[in-house]
Amino acid sequence: METIGATLKAAREKQNLSREEVAKATRLKTTYIEWIENNDFHRLIAPVYAKGFIRLYAQCVQIDPQPLLRQFAALETPVQPAPAAPQKPSRKPAFPEKTIWNPGAYAKILMNACRKIKLPAMGKIRMPTLKPIPAPAVKWMAVAAAAAVCAVILSALAQKVSSSRPALKASPACRWIADPPEPYLEVTARKTTASR
């Protein structure tokens, strides 16, 4: 009986198609086409994908995919091995090499742990009573008055320091910066018109 890959390869060569043309038509990788023709189905992603790839390839080369899929299903069914001799129970390692994430098992463990926790009865718990702390209003008023007095004294000192500074006076040589003279051109124009 001819293999799946040989059947597909013969149909491809009969239609004078290259592997690249089949890959482009089926939108598969060229390496996948090569693996299918060499019957390397274990190299494909999963058996489900292998079935789909075989179907696409067969439709591309215009042959019926059903006999090929039945042949692939026969390859996929495992052969029942002969019963092995009973082995001694091996001791399990303390930590398994590969742990499998099973959220259901972890949820059961968590629920069992929560059931084992015993909480005290709510009727027995009493909230402690807090005694009110008397606020010494007189002390707070004294602190506020002292702060107000300090603020008044500081503002008075600031005014005294600012008024005791002498005012800056400009020297006569620098006086022209404060009071600039009349423009030079107008002064010379007046002198020349007055002299004529």
C-alpha cells in the first residue's frame, strides 16, 4: 500500500507543481509540505493540524482526501502492548521533577485548609472601651496666645530692620543714570540756531 506522502507527492508531480507552489496555494510552510511527503507527521505541530494539512494538500493536487485521512487515522491509533510483568513499587521522590498546574486540585486543598481553621465565636469577642482623654483647653489657649505674641514681635522686628537701613544714594558722577540729560542732538541744534 502506498504511503500518504508518496500519494500526495505523485499527485503533485503529475500536475507539474513544485513544493513552493503547493505551499503558496495552501498557505503552508514549504518545510511542512516536505515533512508530509516524507511521512514525518510527528514533526508537525499536532495530529489535528496534520489532518488539516493533509486535507489541504489533497485538495490542492485535486485528489480525494478521505482515503488519506483514514490511512492517517490508522497510523495514529496506538498498538496495544503486551501486558508487562509487575514491577516493584518505586518510591516517589520528595519533589516531583515536573509539576503540572491543576487549579482544581489547588482549590480543593485551599478549601480543606480553610475548613480546618476554627474561628472564635463572635459573641465572645468584646471591643475594648476607650476612655476619653480630657483635652486641656486652657493649655491650648495658652499655646495659641504665645504663638500670636511671637508673630507680632517678629513682624515688628522686620519693620524696624527694614526702616533702619539707609537709603541708597547715587554719587554725582552716576546721577545721569537716574536723571538722563537731554538728547545731545537737540542741545547742539538749539545752540546752532541761537548763534545764527
